[in-house]
Amino acid sequence: DQQVKQNSPSLSVQEGRISILNCDYTNSMFDYFLWYKKYPAEGPTFLISISSIKDKNEDGRFTVFLNKSAKHLSLHIVPSQPGDSAVYFCAANSGAGSYQLTFGKGTKLSVIP
Amino acid sequence: SQTIHQWPATLVQPVGSPLSLECTVEGTSNPNLYWYRQAAGRGLQLLFYSIGIDQISSEVPQNLSASRPQDRQFILSSKKLLLSDSGFYLCAWSVGLAGARETQYFGPGTRLLVL
């Protein structure tokens, strides 16, 4: 059973527009969420995270929103750039006693120049 | 600053052969270490994690094993590779205690093809 779901395997966005990547989770114990970016044949790079005590965290062009009641989070990239083209993974951690990050299957973002 | 190294970058091995992938972390002490696998078209699956030397936990039953001979060295091994072991293997590190909010940082990965 997938506890972290990224239902869109791919997304295409025009350069300069907003990219919105979505992630849903089922485990109510998750209280820390992360987004990673991955280029082909490379390891994932940490982008941004959010704790469950917040509903928004911003870092430059990247903003993550968390809706705990809906068990939903999203990553907004504004403005999108061609270099943002990559696979984006959502991950979650339950904190108490757990070292494990549970990952979604990823969404491939293509930013069209 | 911290860096993480993995080698080899790419490996092609016949079925039934042994495997040894190495991961080392620099610039931090007593890290938590992780081995993940990404199979084609799938997400990241945690295979092993280690919170200290000789402390290794396995997340999934499999044909692989892990060892941590030194504080900042993590090794993934197999005695006999299967075709299903093909994939992209990622090592990661973090610094934290159980209950802390974990941000894990990944190495460049090893692409393994078993033929």
C-alpha cells in the first residue's frame, strides 16, 4: 500500500509559468515532508521541507504548501526555468522513532523554453 | 562541508556473481547511513539503514546485505546477484536522533545491470 502518492507521472509547463507538483499521503503519523529533485543518473537533491506545524514554507522560487486535513502537499515553482526539468520526489517521515523516509514514485517535470 | 561518495558509478555483472558497492561520507561524524534502490519506473525503496557501527537494520527481505566497517563507510553486498537486483542504488546520510526530523542527503548513485 502506497503511503505517499504522486498521481501525476509527468507535467509540462511553459518557461516563466508556475509549476505545481502534488503529493498525497495516507499515514496520519507523518509530520515532516520533503521534496527532492533528481536528474537522470544522479542522486536526488534535497530542495525544501516542511514540518506539520506549518502550512507553508518558502525558499526562493520554491514554495511548499501543506494541507494536513486533506493530507495533501504541493510544491510550487515560480517562475519555472528549463533547468527545473527533472523528476521531483515527495517524501515523508513520521518522526517519532523512525529513520525512514517514505517516497512517492515521482513526477517528471518538463519546462518548455 | 559534507560530501558523500559512491563507487563504482556503473557496474555490469553476470547473474550469480558477487557484489560490493561502497559509500563513504566526509565532513560529519556518526552519520545515519542508508541504502536505497530505485528500480526502473519506480520510486525509492529503502533497503538498509544504520545508526552506528555494527547497527544495521534491513527494511525488506532480499538477496542483499549491508555492513558498516567504519563510522563513515557503508557497504552493500551480495553473494550471488539475481536479474531482479538490477537498478540504481543510492546511498544517503543524515544526522539526527530517532524522533528528529530527518533530512537525508544522497550520493551520486551506482547503476547496476545484472545480465
